[in-house]
Amino acid sequence: MADKKKIYLASPTMHGDELKFIHEAFDTNWVAPLGANVNGFEADMEKYIGHGMHAAALASGTAAIHLAFRLIGLRPGDIVFGSSLTFAATVNPITYDGGVPVFIDSERDSWNMDPRALEAAFEKYPNVKAVICANLYGTPAKLDELEKICEDHGVTFIEDAAESLGATYKGVPTGTFGKFGTLSFNGNKIITTSGGGMLLTHDEEFKKKATFLATQARENERWYEHKEIGFNYRMSNIVAGIGRGQMEFLDEHVALKKKLRDRYAEGFKDIPEIKLNPYIEGSEPNYWLTCMTIEEGSNVSPFDVMDALAADNIETRPIWKPMHMQPVYKDNGFVQVEEGISVSEDIFNRGLCLPSDIKNTEEDMDRIISIIRKCFGK
Ligand SMILES: Cc1ncc(COP(=O)(O)O)c(C=O)c1O
């Protein structure tokens, strides 16, 4: 195995142009959390997303989510509904200011927050501060339905687009649906800055406030003056340089991710036990991670597939373990509408994330697919 080329789940892909912006930062000594690259990266993102969005570049996606809750004035004890089937960073920031997450189950069409479960949750919990929904694995949720339900209840909708930059729902980019959208440029994302994030908002004032809070809430005085508690959450000018370089390749990355997904679909088309992660008509995912589930009744388990690939030096990952199943959230509420096992738990039990690295060659993909096919006796 040691001499077999390692195939990653999703590793960073640099193109060289990133260095141009980093050099500029060095040449001008602008290596602090402000400068031309920070402004340029924000401007590039605002242009890419369009729809009048303003972007604040931050140290991480988690910071962006935390600031979104700060900006809506989340108070200790406030209930926030969050996707159960997501990475913990979608919902952890709810707790940073004492909020209480209540988890909402998934629907089967996109694996994302189920609008029916969200409706049911509002009946159970009448006083809710906000709803945060992730677009899992780059697949848009039923964003218009979710947004409408939140509107009807007068509750803020926040869209965690950390995994879905470049995806659209009914032609509109993800990250623009809620009052706030959040992005991540973590190492495994569709574009990366090594680490970083952005807060997207329709309101320029919120961008200004987010930037203020992200720079220790420093008042505009000659001395350090603070009337509020702030954070050290701003993105550095070096990191933003990587982002500017990566932006030039965002659409190319999405196209390559789609190619991987199509290759998997072709490779498994004669194996009815395998289904790829679904998406809804009218949505165009960014195909960040291709995942598969194994149909009920199969004698092959996700761990069989993962172990077979690992034995060949190929990385996979289980489906994100739902938040309502996490020990740390064992006392939090959870709302599902399907009888019996929840949809999110069912997907977790039967699924896995497939290698979705855009540097995979045709040979790499053949290698992965043939190992999986063998698991199913093909
Ligand atoms: C759905 C989701 N939300 C939030 C985050 C947090 O982003 P970051 O790692 O940049 O803090 C991530 C990724 O890490 C994520 O996958």
C-alpha cells in the first residue's frame, strides 16, 4: 500500500497565481489583517455572487457564523433552529453567546433541512430567534421554502453556504437567501485560503458592523477606545491574496467537481444498490463532495467500502454525524416528521463521502470505482 499513490477526499488545489497576490502583500509590507488583498478579495466575491451582496472577509467560516448571531442580537437562552445533518461549525456558534440549538431533520430530496420539520418545529417552539441551514456537500436546500417559512414566522434566516460556494438555487447563488450567508475557505473547500471565511449580507451597514466587531470593536479614536466587546476575526492580507488567486479558478473547480460526480454516476450505473447524494430540480450544486448511500438490504456496509478504499491508500469519510446524535448536544431538542429512524440518521448509517479531489486523474477515478464495484461483486 505504501507505494500506492494517495488519493485524498478533497485537498487544496493551488494554481500559482495565488503567489502573485502574496508577493504583492510582501513587497508592500501589507501582511496585517487589512490591505489591498482583503479589499480585493471582498470585491471579487461581491462581483461573483452579485445580487447586491456585501462581503466581509474573516478568519474562518465559524467566525462568520458567530458574527451573524452577534449582529441579530442573540441573547443567552434564545432558541435557534439548525440543520442536524451538518458539520458542527454550523451550529456551535449558536452556543458561543448562550443560545440553545434545536435540531431539524433532513428531507430526502437534498439531504438538507426539511421544510415540513421546520414548520413542525415552529409549532413546538413558538419563540425562536433564528434559523440556520447548511447546504450540505454543496447541494442547495429548498431555500425558497425555508426562507418563506421563516418570513411567515418573523424569524431571521441564515444560510450557511460554507460548502456550497458556486452553487445556485433556481438560478440564484447560495449564500444570498438569508439575512446573512456564510462562506468558508478552509483547506478542503471548493476554493481555499488555507483558512478563512466570509460573511455575506444585503446590507452594507451590517458589513461595516461585522468588520468593526472582527477588529476588536475599536472605536474611531486616536487611542484604543471600546464601547463593545469585539473579536480578532479579520482575515489577513496574505490569506486574502490566496483567495484572490483562487477566485479566478472557482468556476473551473466547480466544473471539475461535476466531472467527478458524472464519472461516479457512470461507474455505478449498473449497481442499483448505490445512490449518489441527490439534488433538487432547479438547483445546481457545486458538487463539492460526491457521496453515496447503499440501499437498505444490501450486504455491503459503508465501512466495507471505506475499508476497501483505505487498504488502497484512498481517503473517504463517513457522512457527517447528525448533531442530534452528538454527545455534546444530547439534551437539545430535535424535530423530525418521518416516523421511526430520522432521515439524517438513516443517511448517516447508509452513506459515505467519496474522494472528490479535483486533481484526481482518469486513472485515479478508475482505481476508486473499480474497488467500489468489487465490493458489490462487479
Ligand atoms: C457546513 C460548514 N459550516 C461551517 C464550516 C466552518 O468553516 P471554517 O472551517 O472556515 O470555520 C464548515 C467547514 O469547516 C462547514 O463545512
